[in-house]
Amino acid sequence: MGKIAPEQKSSKEFVFAGEVALDGSNPTPVVTPFKTITGAVVALKGTAAPGVGTSILTWDSSGGTLNIYAWKVTGTTDTTLIASTGTETVGYDVTGY
């Protein structure tokens, strides 16, 4: 999975982008070159509907680490979200400094 070097967004912020395979641990950590993360976008990579697999991603950060949380429905008749143990590929764009 490729990562690209940070690209300067402004005099203070940079963008860091890449892909990661979810590790099933929820969250999947992504270490960035930043000390502080100011924003992120995460998205599942693929062309098929997720079905009862990972269908929603959320994120949080701790210092310069992006933590990606994956969620799936409980079952085909129960749409309650639970933590996913999937290993799908996720693309991310992170801003920070």
C-alpha cells in the first residue's frame, strides 16, 4: 500500500495521503509525519456494495497518528452498527502540521 510524501497546503499545513488495509483491530492506526492532525477524509476502496461487511468509516487522532474505525451492520435484518473486523483497503487524506 503506497504512501506519498506530505504536500504543502499552506505555510503551516501539509497534506499526507495513502492507502492502508484495515487490520481488524478497530482502530487501524496510520502513523503520519505530523505532530498534529487538523483534518482527515477516509473512504473504502472498491467497486462492490459492502453488503454486511465494513460499510462506514470514522476517524480520530492522537498526536500524529490517524486512527481509522470501521463499522458494519449486525446482519441483513439488523442495521445496528458494530465494530468491523474487516481487512478492506481504505484511502486517506490527512491534513496537519
